[in-house]
Amino acid sequence: MKKTPTTKPRKVQEMAPEYRFDYKKAKPHRFAAQMKDEPLIVMIEPDVAKVFTTSEQVNKALRALISAMPEQKAAARK
């Protein structure tokens, strides 16, 4: 019978410096303007999909929910 090699548990290390992201050097997404008019895809759970079978039904329900919500400050929405 062969012995299976045992591996030593890895030590959890800090993220290497080359993987740390400097947000001060970030640039705008260069394809964002092209994607502005594209539809947003959202996955819904199967039980919800049984009730809302089309995107129009989902949008109508969400708009009704939005209209029932109390008004928020414009700054809080962005």
C-alpha cells in the first residue's frame, strides 16, 4: 500500500505588495461610455422567476416598489 504524501498546512500570509491596489492612481473605466446604454443583467432566484416570467413584469414591480418608498435625499442615492 502506498503512503499518500501529507502536505503541511499553509501559513496565512499578508497580501504581497504587488497585489495591493493604490486607488489614488486609479483611472476611469475606458469602456464605461460604451456600456452606458447596455442592459444590466441581474440573476433572480428560481422562486421569484416563477412569479415574474418577463423583464417587463420585474421592472413594473420594482417601479411600484420604488414609488412606495419614502423620498431620499439626492446625495444619498448616488
